[in-house]
Amino acid sequence: MSCRVGLGFDAHPFVEGRRLVLGGVEIPHERGLAGHSDADVLVHALMDALLGACGERDIGVRFPDTDPTFRGISSMVLLEEVMGVVLERGFRVLNVDCVVAAQEPRISPYVEEMRKRLAFILRVPESRVGIKATTTEGMGFTGRGEGIAAMAVALVEERTEP
């Protein structure tokens, strides 16, 4: 068995007039996140972790913000494409673990739905998708309520079937 790990990180500032999407789930909040796509920082960090584990370049290279094709696109659609890369490269996901750093909003009521949606795309049981939330105790841009950051780690295994 050959396993590889990848690490991803993303951060976006809050802006007025956008919906807030995290882990593929729309969360009621007065502000959304700025970005070319739907700005789902959790999924962006996860995609970079998956791509890194497979030896691929990051989402900025794969889905550049200069390409109008990706304007407003759901990050879950992009995650499907990344999973295609994972499978094409001969890997399967063993598990992922994610942390969302935000002073606001509280995401705990939405974590189970996020896990369900991500597990479906990643082709793993929900028990293999970890999502945790934390604050930064008022420190930094997340602590001041200026945006949200996310980190993710992904463990993949080379498939050995013929």
C-alpha cells in the first residue's frame, strides 16, 4: 500500500451582497465571501489538499480566476473535477480532515450536512470526513470578523487493482 498526504489552505474576506457557502452548504449570514467562484473556502482548501496528495498543482493553476468559465461556479462542481483527477492519477481517498477558522457565523449546526455532501463526492463514508470549527479568540482577520480561513489534509492511497 502506498499512501500520500496533501495539505490545503484558503482564506477569503467577507463582502456584502453574496451568499455564504461552506462545505457545499449555504449558511444564513448577512455577508458572503469574496471570490471568483462561490468562494467556498472549505472546499478550496480540500481541493488543494487532494491535488497536493496526487502531486498536482493547486486550484489557482487548474481553475484560474482569470477564466470567466469559473465565475460564480459552485466549488462542489470543481471538487467533482478534482476527484476526477484523483481517480485518473490512480488514487482513492482514504480520509480528509478540515478546520474552519471563523469568529462568525457558527457552523456547528451545518457540519453534518457538509460531511454528507463532501463524503458523497469523495466516495467515502461520512466517518472519513472530519470538519471542525474554531475561532481565533479575536486575533487576526478571522478573529476581527473580516473573513474565514480553512485548512484541510487529505490522505490518499494508490489503487492496486489491475
